[in-house]
Amino acid sequence: MECPYCHKPVTVVTNSRPTKENAQIWRRRRCVNCKAVFTTHEVIDLSHLVVIKKSGQPEMYNHMKLYTGIYRATISKTNNRAKKVDRTTLEVERELLFLKRKRINSEDIGDIVLNKLKKVDTGMFLRFLAYSKDITSEYQMKKELETHLK
């Protein structure tokens, strides 16, 4: 890793620990050249994942799109809101990694999110269901609820 101060490529890790429910690694590093100390956060990279949209168009996986979609499903303005969204996004990404696939349909990602939200917050689940399935009628909502609440 390059030192952000002197830009030399040799640093040593002096401390390391997991953070964010073991989804990130926090590392304290020291530059061998200038002795400066700095911190890095390592996260799993899902850039290898290609999402197939409803239109059939492929696009690279985007963490912020997933986060934003889940965030929009929340109404609460409390600090708890961000924690729920962070945790749900993390759990969905873990499941995507567990699938060990290079391509996945956006509908499959939506179903994974719905299964997670069902356990976290009923209101978030219902809003995400309406948003992700583009529900426009009461009949459609009942049909989708029957499918997802089995």
C-alpha cells in the first residue's frame, strides 16, 4: 500500500481488527520511509458481479444502488434507520457472495432483499415490495404478499 504522505510503496500493518459485523477490516499502517501512521478499511469487492436488469441489459453491481433502494423503503428518520439499512445491505451482499455467481438477475436480488426485510421491519418490507415489483393495484399487492409470505 502506498503511503498517503510520502507516496512510497512500503508500509507495515501495526494493528488490525474486524469492524462492521466482520464485513470490513480496519488496519493501522505505518510507512517504512517517513514513519507516518494512517488507517485503512478493507471491504469485499463485488465488482465482478454483473446484474441483469429487467430489460435484459447487463450492468456492473453497484453497492449504492442497493443501499439507496433499501433506504427508500424506510420512513423512520432515526439513527436506527441507517443501522437497519447498513445491516440489511451487508446481509444481502453476503448472500450474493455466498451464491458464488458472476451474473444475477435484479429480480433475484430484490427477492433476497425482501426476505431480509421481512425479518427486520414489516413497513420496510411492504414499501420495498411495492417499489421493486412496481405494484399499482390492491390485487397486485395481495398476489405478491401471498407469494412472499409463504
